[in-house]
Amino acid sequence: MEQTIDPTLGPVLARTGDERAVLDSFLDFHRGVLLRKVRGLSDADAGRRLVPSATTLAGLVKHLTLVERNWFPTLLAPEPGDVYLTSEEDAVASFTLGDQDTVAGLTEAYERACARSRSIAARFDLDHVVPHPQLGEVSLRWILVHLIEETARHAGHADILRELTDGESGAI
């Protein structure tokens, strides 16, 4: 029996595309997985701690919003006052929810950050190199691969947390 693959999946559609199309589609796929993991949850459920660490579904969205801003605008198209965040305090704060943090607000901020990242990245070739405060230099190619890795890792965390929250499972 021939197995069919859902043709709406970006990585499947880009399976014969160039390197940029493949990288962009995998990053967008994992961004979408993260968003699907929080959709339909109450603020209380998305903010509930289910593991010993401070990791929550809403906190993952908040963290990845900072990650998008840190790697794309701050490195590739910095504006006055932009600072690349590197401290342990910044990392903890990126997961920490405040009273004003809602699923709707966090997902909107993440979607805006991702759109801005896409727009900025599209302006540069994959070989474009920028200074990095800890690594020396990084190329856009490296940034994209790193963001695929980080987003996929946290989408996996979100998958587990969502299953612990209400039993929903699966990447899609």
C-alpha cells in the first residue's frame, strides 16, 4: 500500500527546492508546530508548570519570541538601542510569565517576530556573515540552522507539555 504524505507540509513541498527554500520551510514548519501546541488553551493551562523546571507552554512561546528577535533583527538589522541578550538573567526572564502575558498576546507577538525575522532574512544571502558577541562571526545559513534546531527542540517540549495538559499529541 502506497503511503501518501500531506502535501500541505512546507518541508514536503520544498523537498526538491533549493537550500534556502528547504531551510525556510523547516523553520516555518517548527514555528507552526509551536503555535498549534498553544492554540485553544486557556491562559491558566498554558502557564501551568507541569515539569520541575519553569518551562510552560506560554513560556516557550515567550522565549522563542526573544530568540527570534535576538538572532534576526538584533544581529542582521540592528536598530539603535538593540542589544544582543546573553545573560542567564535574560534567559530566565525569557521564560518567565507576567500577569499581562496571555496566550493571545504571546502568540501575536511571536507571529510578529517571525514575520519580521522572515522579512529581514530575505534581504540577505545565506553566506552573509555578521559579528556575534559570543561566537565571533555567524552566517545567515548558520543562524537559520540554529533557529531550526532551537525551535524544533522547544516544539518538542511543547508537544510533551500539551499532552500532559489535555492529552492532545502529535506534531500537527
